[in-house]
Amino acid sequence: MSVITYGEAIRQAYREEMLRDKNVCLMGEDVGRWGSLYRSSKGLLEEFGPEQVKDTPISEAAIAGCAVGCAALGMRPIAEIMYIDFITIAMDVMVNHAAKWPQLSNGKLKLPIVFKTQGGAGRRNSSQHSQSLENWFVNVPGLIVVMPATPYDVKGLLKSAIRDDNPVVFIEHKALYFEKGEVPDEEYLIPLGKAEVKRAGTDVTIIATSWMVLFALKAAAQLQQEGISCEVVDPRTLWPLDKQTLVQSVKKTGLCLVVTEAPEEGGWSGEASSVIHEHCFSTLKKPVKRHCSIRTGIPYGPVLERQIVPGDESIMKAVRELVKGV
Amino acid sequence: MNTESLQKLYTEMLLVRRFDELCLSLKTRDQIYSGYHPYEGQEAVAVGFCGLLNKQDILLSTHRPHGHAVAKGVPVESVLTEMMGRQTGCSGGLGGGMQYLDIEHNFYCGSIVGSNLPIATGFGMAIKQQKLDRVCMCMFGDGASNTGAFHEALNLAAIWKLPILFVCENNQYAEAMPAREFVSCERISMRARGYGLEEITVDGNDVEATRRVATDLLARIRKGEGPFLVEALTYRLRGHYVGDPEATYRTREEVDAWRAKDPLLRTRTTLLNDGVDASGLEALDQNIKAKLTALEAWALEQPFPTLEQSIDHVTIPLTQQGGCACL
């Protein structure tokens, strides 16, 4: 085991996969010279050259389109959209083509693309650089949606995403790149579509995604001292959803809080909540509760940003309300 | 061009024309379900450009794709039955008349205007990087030249020097919007200058001209001189779709003036002047019509796709075992 950052874990995943398969290539804005915004591809242009590491113009439609075309001819592109907020420009290619062509080919065409981006608040970037837009992609048949929270998960899931034959929307979080965690020195993969219990508990299940997993774990540690035992479950892949792991946990605890950074209206948090209600109705002591960002554009200043997005304090409050009814 | 070669192009254009007429007829009988985008009048573009491609070359087409598909050599059986929503269609009847793929024949089309240009850059990049003996041709219309995707793709293709021929099939109207009002410059080909590319315009109703330009540009692309953008000036003789309110955007006189420049009429006149026998051309036509009549009868017997087929290939089973523990 080594302790490395989330960003370094991404870099290692790229490197291992590029060494393994020369068809794997990374393309996007500043992925080469800069080594990406958070340096997660630092040094790869020098090591692998411009055929595998391609700086592109600021042209998100062309980046995504290029990925579809070269994937159709056997390459395995990772198309980086620097901020998920910019993905609006690439949506046509992703939704109307990447997600549709395999079906229209009757399974003859595989599009092994990773549309890799990063979202969320936490770096005071205001409303056009801080959004959580994962819900859009969960809603599109033909796309896989992954949101890793830890260095261990991001490395194992990214390697699986690169090897998978489906288009995968891989959403990192900008507040996580410098978070550290243990990662095995030997090679490993984490299957897509597999949730993980990040902390075992007995009184209440907290289902949290991406950055919210860290806050949920902090909250769980604090609540333990208050005598509330929380089980924290991270789906890691939003679709396909590992319903079994989520349901097993809630059947055990009988209470469930879903925490996402995306606002709750029309989102994945509602999907998760509905799955729990459908499969755990008889064991639920209370309806599932959701704790999500307030439905607004993320404001600029650090004080307001913290008030809009869930954190450990607000999660603790939500859990107490659920458990004790106060 | 010698008479024999021209007659071959004429025959190919006749096939595209009669195929389009068959589709129109099927549309009026509700055997084609979605809006149908007729191709009449533009055959010299499809045959001149798309007809020159080899099977392994990539062709990206539009929401008006059947002329391009037939000219490239995608089997007419699979194009027709796709439009009719039958299992034997190249997308299994799931795509319909404006979005289908034929992987074996390297044909792709879609109904989002301008969307194929960015995708062409990926085919071009892979061809160049893997040193494949292939080219990519990307068809689009005057309307697509006003999208942001057009700009992103042309710039990327130009800076990476990709083996792509972008063919702007200017049929003068983006739905009801005339290019003369909705395109900011006199010629769409002028936009090529902005990407450091040559400005190339061709009479899209003259199949000898389109074939000559296509031959020249594809040869240059195969030598590594790509990409190129060419504008082919043509005219959509029918509505954007069958039954569109044509009187709202153009006059009968304008259509009639272009009908006089019908590419099939022009080529036929040349062939007759070259001494080709009119009865021979008539026999060719009858032969095509007979084949299409037989094709229609066969197509009407083909089964429709099942519910299973429509959901089978949306997501490929995940590569890594253990995932997707769905209840």
C-alpha cells in the first residue's frame, strides 16, 4: 500500500492503461502541456507522446466527436471535458451519438469511450464552474455514470472504465484531487456497477455520492460519539445501480438518508430513494430522507457556498432528525 | 470524361432517383413512418462524391441520407427496409429513414444537423494515426455550416491535417430558410479560408464536375494533403419533407428554373449528343425500375423488429465481472 492523492491515482490509472494498450489515448484541453488542470496527467505527454496524449483546442463538441469517431475505428479514447459545466457543448455527441450508435449497429459497433470530467463545488468557482450535472447522464440509456470518491476508487474504476466497451461518463470531483488515501502497489480493478459499504453501522444508512461520501464519513464518526451508528454506502456507479448493496444495508438499519451535491428535484437522489422505498418498504421505520444542495446557482463566496452544499454538520443534523425525530 | 464512364454515372444517378421515387410512393402509403426527406435534384452530388468511395472508406451522412448511402454501395435492400422500419434494415429497423449505420459498409448518418462534422475528426484522426489506407468523407448542408460544430470540426481537422473531405451539399434551403439570407457570406466555401483551407466550389448538378473534383481531392487527401472543404451548389427540387408548405419560402418559377438544370436531364442530353442510343438509356431505366419493384414486394414482406431487439444492445454487458447487481 502507498498513500497517494486522488489526482496521482488518476495519473497512475492513465499510465498503466496507456502502457498496456497503445489504443488508449487521452484528449482534451491542456491534458498535455499542463498535465490537466489538477495535474492528473502530468508527465504523460513526455512519456507517451502526442499520439496518446493530445492537447486540443477549446472545442468540446469536437473533443467528444473525435472520441466517437476514433472509438469506432478501434481506439479507446478518454475525452476530457475540463469542467462538467462545459459538457453542455459536448452533449449532442454524447447523448445523440455515443449513446445511440451501439444500439443502431445491432451490437456490431462498440464505443469504448471515457467521457471524463470533474464537477461540484468547493473551490469557490461560482455557478458556471461548480455544478453537479450527473443526473442528466443517468437519464440517458446507453451511458454508464461513475462518480468515485477516494483515491482507491478513482484508480480502480478509471481502469475499468477505460477497459469497458460502453461509453462511460466518469465524473471526478474538484475538491478531491488533493485528498489522500491508501492504494495498493499491485494492479487492481474495481468493477463498474458495484457499490461499497465505506463504514459499517447499525442504526441508519447514509447513501452518499462523490464528495458527499467524505462528509458522510466525518459525520458518521462524530455521530458514533453521540451513540448513533451510521452505515455509509457509496454507490460509486450511479448507473447501472448496485441496488442490492443499498437495499441490504437499509434492510439492516431500517432508516435511510440520501446525500447528494446535486439538488434533489428530478435527480438521482430521488431514484435511490425510490429504489429503497420499493424494496425496503416493510422494514423502513420512516420514509427515506434526502439531504441535497439547495436548488440554486452555486454562489461565489466561500460562506454561501458552504451553506448551499451539504457538509458534515448538516448531515449530522439530518441524521439526528431522522433517528430521533428532532 | 468518356461516354462509357459518363453512362455509368448516369446509371448510378438513375438508381438514386428511382429509389427516391419509390420511397416517396411508400411514404404516401404510410410504409415510411417518419417525415421523409426527398433527395430529387441532388443526385450528381451523391454519385459524384459518395460514389467514388471504396467500401472501407468512411462516409458520414445527414438527415437526408439515402442518396449518399445508395451511391456509396450500401445495399439498397438494407437502406429501403431500414426506412420501412423492418428487421432487415441496416439498423434492424430501429433507426428509420434518417439515422442508421452500416458498419460493414462504413456508413453512418444521423438527424442532428451539423453533428457529424465533429465525429468525422475522430475517424480522420484514427485513420491518420493508424496509417490506414482509408479516407473519411463528411456530407452536410448549407444549414449545418451555421452550427458551432462546423467551426469546431473544421478547425480541429485543419490543425491536425486530417484525411477528411468535407462536402457541403448546398441545396439552397435549410428547411424553409434560404441560404441567400441565412448564410453570412456569398459562398459557404469562402469559410474554408478561415481555416487555412482552399476555397473550392463546384456545380453540384453536373456529375462530370463533381466526380472530377472528388477524384482530385480524394487523391490529394490520400497523399496526406487533407483536409478539404468543397461546396457543391445544387437544389432540392422537392420540399424539405413531403408536404412541407413550400409556398411560404419559394416560388413555383424558381423550382421550375432549377428543374431545367436537373442533373439527370443534363447528363442524358450529353449522352445523346455523344451518340448514345435513347432506347438503350430507356432500357437501363426500365431495368432499374423492375429491380426496385421486385425489391418493394420483398421489403413489404419483411418482419418488424421485436421488443427484445430494441433493448438488446443499448448497453453491452459490463466487462468486469461482479458489477451491476441489479435486482
